[in-house]
Amino acid sequence: MSTASTVTKTGPETGPESAAETRPETRPETEAETAGGRRRAPLVLRNRAFGAVWLGQILTQAAVRMFQVGVAWWIVAYAVDDVRGLASGLFMAACTLPAVALAPVVAAAVTRFPHRSVLRTAAALAGGASGALALWAYDGGPPLATVYAAGLALATCQAFFDPCLTTSVPELVDDADIETATGFELSTQSLAGLAGALLGALTVDRTGVAGLAAGCAAAYLGAALLVAGARFRTVVTAAPGVGADAPDAPAAPAEPRPLRRILGELPYVRRILVCFTAANLFTTAVFVVIPLYTRSVLAGGGGTVALLEASLGTGALVGAFTGARVPGRPTTAGACCLGLMALALALPGLIAHRPVVAGCLAVAGWCAGAVSVRFVALFQRLVPTADKPGFFAVMQAVLGASLPVASLAFGFAGDFLSPRTLCLVQGAGLVPAACALALLKSPSAAPAPPEPAGGER
């Protein structure tokens, strides 16, 4: 069953919301598409604007991931002699805090300013911050506080970039390509994980923090140039009280609604976000556990960190492109994936062999990628266009609220508990979230509420 059919069946009551969104008429496809039944070229090739922005997202997320992986390994292996777990957990918490604390600011900025300007500015500022750290660290190891501040700055820029790009998808592709574009967009996180895995720890081992920051600066500035050259279309949203079948009516800018009200009117989506927020308390701790596990259990170096991170990223990449093929309702498929991820994260606590650990992380990454593409595509369909800037910002904040807590909790615990014990805790913590998601009823299973007059909310 495809994701598109799943979304259609899951939220029948949202038809009026979807109808309130007036998209530009589908343009004639490029030469890569024909009516003769030939296979269409990949979306990133036949849509140059989306391809450029997608490549820009790969560069930005690869840079921030490379920085996080590299600095986490630098802290554990070079910078700190004791309380390594707490120090690395504090750094990861600093890297995840902006997405939570700045959610209202991000939503307002994405709603008010042109999306291309937000994306370009965020990437350029991150490039400047990385370059400044590279210059500072050139003469020797920088203070730990300086590296923390740089991580906070990069995470702040990324907190604007990611939800803005998610909101911009309808401005870059046609309606029929939204699901494909979502898969490509989500796959960038996996590609970024691969880049961070292969380059982060290895770069620190060879060139230190200065080389790591210089590479991040080059990636961010390249992303800013790609976004600046892309063309964004205008998505016309029907004003309140104006039917979607009146394309000639002037589009009045919708007044941003409070984020609490957006989620209050989407109870099904809100419950899903709560389940995944609980799951994130245990899944995201893997980024703190990996360097601790590598040093204490596997007695490895930067190459081992690269292998484990690459396994996680490869699995997530495959999951992002195959998630639409997972059968069943989104909640059922998501619960099964969380259950499988619980087993994959717990197994390294029982079997401490490098190939086994790498394989388990690949499975866990696949589960994360498959779940993400199913539910983000679902949210793209269920959430009204006018609410998407605020929704995706609050989605990032809600899911990200667990990241600082998980980083600090598992980092602190890592100074007292074995990394193998932390793996078992991760697996056990995912089981309740998987059960809650499996028991969640879809809107189609509930009695349909009476529709307002005219079919509009």
C-alpha cells in the first residue's frame, strides 16, 4: 500500500482543509516525462529548483551532523579526562536546545519572510560562525565553552532552515510530487548522518577542531549559494470565507494562529507527536551512547565511530526511500518499526561485537527513516497550508523537546553506568511508546463529527 493511499484513507474529515489550499495548476512536465509511458526522471533532476534546495539541505545537515559527531568524539577522546559522559551530553543538549526554545520565533519568521531569504540567511550565518571557530582553533585547541557556543550557533541556524524547507516543499514541486519530495527531503538527514559519520570523527583525529570547522563553513556557504539561485513559486492560499474554486479571488494573507490552537484542532496528529516525543527520549540518546560505547566497550577510535554512525545513517537513508512501501496504517506501521528499533538498540547491550553493533544500528536507522517518511507525508496532507509554517516549527519543537533531556540524562548516566546498560535502557524505553502508538485510533475509526454548513471550518 502506498503512502498516498494510506493518507487518503486515514483522514477523510480533513478534505475541506485540503480543499482550502489552492495550488498552482500542474505545469506540463519536462522532457523527462512523456505520455508514452516512459519512466519519469528522478524529481531532483527534472525539477532544478527543488534539486538545488535539496542539495543545499544535504550540505547544511551534513555540516551540522559532522560538527556534532566530531565534537562529541573530540570531547570523549581528547578534551575531557573525567565526566566524559556529562560533557558530551551537555554539548548534545546545547545542539538540540534552539529547535525547542525558538519554535515560536521560527514559526513567525517562516510565516512573515520569504522562504528563500530565510533559508539563504540561515545557511550564510552558520557558515560565518563555523569560519570564525576555524580561525580561533587554528593556533591550538579552543576552550570547551567556545566549542559549545559554536554548536549552539549552528543549531540555531539549522532550527530555522529545516522547518522552513519543509514548509517550502509546495513552492518547489507540484501537488503530485509532494510525497516524493518529502522522501527526498527526509533522506537528507540520513545522508547527513553518513557524512557526519564518515567525516566527523575522522576529521577530528587528523586535523582537529580547526579542520572540522573549516569543512563545515565551506558546506554552509555552498548551501547558501545553491538556495540563492533557486526559484520559488507562490502558493496561493484561499482567504477565510473564500471558496477554493475561486482562483481569481485576491489572496489575503492568513493571520498566523497560535501554535497551541493548531495542535488543539488536530488531536490525531497531536497524539502521534506525543508518542514520538516519548520515543525520542530513548532513540536520540544513541548519539551520546555511540562515542562512549566505542571508547569503553569496543576500545576503538575515530574509525569505529565512523563505522557505527555510517551504519545508522545508511539504514535511515534506505528507510526514507522505502518507508512508503511498509504496509498498514501509519500508526500500525509506526508501532512495528518502534518495536523493531527497541530490539535493535538493546541487542548491543548483550552482544558486544563490532559487526553485530553495526548491523543493529543499521536496522534502527531503517526504522527511524521509514517512520519519518510515513508520518511527515501524512502531516503534509492533513495540516492546512496556512498552518504549515507554525505546525512544522512546533513539530520540530515538540519532537526536539526530548533531545536535551535525553542528552543530559544519558550523558550523566554514562559516567556511572556501563554503555551496555545504557543500550538495554534504550530498548526497554521504546516498548511503551510502541504500544501506545499501536493502540491509537485513526480518525476514520472514530465517529465523524457533524460538518459545518458549506463543508468549511
